[in-house]
Amino acid sequence: MAGDAFAASRRLFEQVAADLTGPDTAAMTHSQLEDMLGAAMREVTRSLFQDHLRLRALTEVRVADVVDVRGVERTRIERGRTRILGTVFGKVTATRIAYRGTGVADLHPADAVLNMPGGMYSQGVAKLAAIEAARGSFAEATQRVNALTGAGVGYRQVLELAVDAAADIDAFYDALVPAPCTTQTLQVLSVDGKGVVTRPETLREATAKAAAAKGGNKLDTRLSSGEKNGRKRMATLGTVYDAEPAVRGVDDVIADPDRAGGEVDPERRKGPKARSTWLCGSVEDTAAEVVKAVFDQAESRDPGHTRTWVALVDGAPHQIDLINEQAAARGVAVHIVIDIIHVLEYLWGAAHALHATGDKTIEAWVARAGRTILAGGAAVVAEQITGAATAAGISAGKNKGIDDAVAYLTNKADYLRYDTALAAGWPIATGIIEGACRHLVKDRLDITGARWGLAGAEAVLKLRALRSNGDFDAYWTWHEDQEFTRNHQSRYRVAA
């Protein structure tokens, strides 16, 4: 029986082989041969898949005692029940026995053996849709999936496949066992946010109210000067990574602008190098929920709180408050450090107010001030800026650049102890999370013209984070197991 089962596929293959001996293919270029064989052999493979399913149908044996999860037995069968499956080779038809009962849904044990999906498309198509949807627009993903598979998937179906593909990511990370580390290894946490243009109905309540309060924009087709969209929902991203301490000094971060011309700059020591980086992100969850997830990940790596925890932030008060709340709730000491790059931006704002346009000494001024801050002198620099402003006749409250810099250095002093951080070998820049904001959000969710629904944005963000973590293949194996449990195992009574 098995020999006859693949007769149709064998005839297709023989036809392809015969075509390759004909005069038409003899005149083809190699790329034309690639196109011809790609299409022809995909059909051969689809036929093999179909013939195999047909063989399974012919050899399927009735199963005794088919009972659903509620204990209702299926006492009747119906042979020849069919369903369509869209595979990476094309559509095939699966024929199997349906087990029937009165007033209950039919069961198909053969579907469980094949781990059939809940919808029409195979896990292979779903996997490809998830990869392509995370990489480019849904329109491009649809074109790509159909070009590679011939599955005939529509735009909305690709979106739904991507959403379903991301459904188990949170649970996957909850179950993941982190790699062991020594107590000397730093544990670094960081959180940041990035706005995503979403449809009006998906805006958070505060954003929607603020947009409505504006009374609309002046023009219909574009924004006027000073107007804001009021159409973004904040995506919050978090990261946890391990790093070995790397002790540094001021000279390793900012070169001395007053070094004599003949002196050679000392070789700069590099900062801590991130490894075992874990990224997460959500448009749906609040910042508090994402920060909690970050702490959950950190605590799973260091449940005994024996390592040094460092939190890198950009200075946003809400982020700092959330980190302090989680640290207090869990009884863990977290050293919060504000990104030095953000501090330097405030210095540049003050520098432009204190120097004439084109003054070439401005770079040296910023470097000196930055070095003083790195040495633990944030309060000293605040006093220097205030004194320089007074000397220049600039009163308090009259220049935003100066006022903001002084207020920042004064109010954030507890988080600007770079002398302590450098001596302990801690990182002092948020490059990991800043890069994540660009890669996970801006490069995909911020593409021109995109207006996101909540489910699609959430799925794409989680899938991109999953791929950045290098966990996609491991996750997909785990996801297929969860699909088996949902679609099949949960429908049957488990034998005692």
C-alpha cells in the first residue's frame, strides 16, 4: 500500500526530470532554471505531503475510549472528515476519523498526532509570518510569506499569525532557567520608553484626554508649528544583563582638554561588557508592569540578592520612583546611576548660554565640567554654572539652558556619584537600552505612515525582543508544545 501511496508524487517528479531533458530547458539561464525548479519542486513536495496524509488516512485505526476533558465519551465515528492545512509547500487536505457524541464537539485524535494548528495555517507558515512581521511591514511580510510558500496568506491572516505566535513569550521567559553567575558579576537593569503611533482607540486615557482637550489641530493635513500629534502610546522597554566589573577613572571616559600638546593621552580602559542580555518590551503594559518584569528577571538570576545590582536610567523621575519601589518591596539594594550622556547634554545647554556662537572654547568647557562631575563634583559644577551666569549678567530663571542644568545637577546629585561607580567598575551609560529603543521600536514600529493597533504592536515588539535575545528557535519549540496542550491535550481526559 505504501508503494502505491506516493504514485502521484512520483509522476510529478518524473515529469520535472523529463522537462529538464527537453529543448526548452536546454536554452534556460541558471536563474531561469532556479525559478522553474523552485516552483516545480515545491509542487512535488506538496504532493509528497498530500500523499503522506492520504496514507495516514488509509491506515488510521479506530481508537477505543475517546473521552473529552469533561468525561463525555465519543461513541460514534465518521470516517472521511477533511480539513485544509496551508503548509509552507502549499495547501493540502487532511482526512481523518471524527469521533462524535450527542450535543458535544467532535474530536479528532489524528489531529493531535500531527499537532494540527487551531487555524488553517501550519506552524511552519506561522513561524515564517512571525519572523517576517517582526522584520518589516505586514504588507511586506505577506508578500514574502506568499513568495516563499505559495500558501496564499492574506494581510490580516499574517497579522493574526504574528499575534498568536507571540502569545507564549512571557510564559517562556517565566519558565527559562538563567545561566549561573558568580557573586562578583554585576547585574545591570535599565528601563526606557519610546512613543508608538497608535490608533485613537488604543491611546491611554491620559493621552486621549490631552489630545481631546487641544480641540484639534489647526490644519487638516499636517501639524502647524508647535503642535503635537497627541496620538502616541508609550512603549516601555526593559533590559537585564550581566557584566564583570571594569574599574576606570575620569581619563578613561573624557580626555583632559588641558593636557600639554606634547603629552600622549593614556590608553583608555574599556567599561564593563554586557553579556547574557535579556530584553523585554510592551505597548500594552504600564511602565510599572514592565519594571516589575525587569525585577522578576533580575531576581530569577540572583534570588539571594548576593550580587551587586546597578540600575541605569536617563533621569526620568517616574522611572526612578518605580525602581525604588520595586527594590524596597523585594528588599534588594539597587544602585541607581544616571546615564552620563544625558548629563553632558545638560552641560551643553548651559555652555551654549554662557559662550558666544562659534566660541571654540566651548568644547573644553564642557569637557572640564564633565570631568569634574565624573570625579564626584556635580554640586561643584552647579555652583560654577551659577557663578558664571551671574558674572555674565544672567539672572536665575532667565535662561532655560542654565536653569535646567543647575536644577538637574542639584536634584539628581544622589544618582551622579560617578566616582563611586567608576571605582567599583560599574557601567555609567545606557547604551544597551538606548540601542534597544532604536532597534525594537524605531526601526519597525516607527516606520513612515504606520498607525498601530494594540495587539499588532505588542506582538511585533515582543517578537523583536525575543529575536534580539537570540531565543527565537528555543521559544518556537516551546511554543509548539504549548499549542499542542491548548489545541489537543486539553480537550481529552487524562488517564489516571
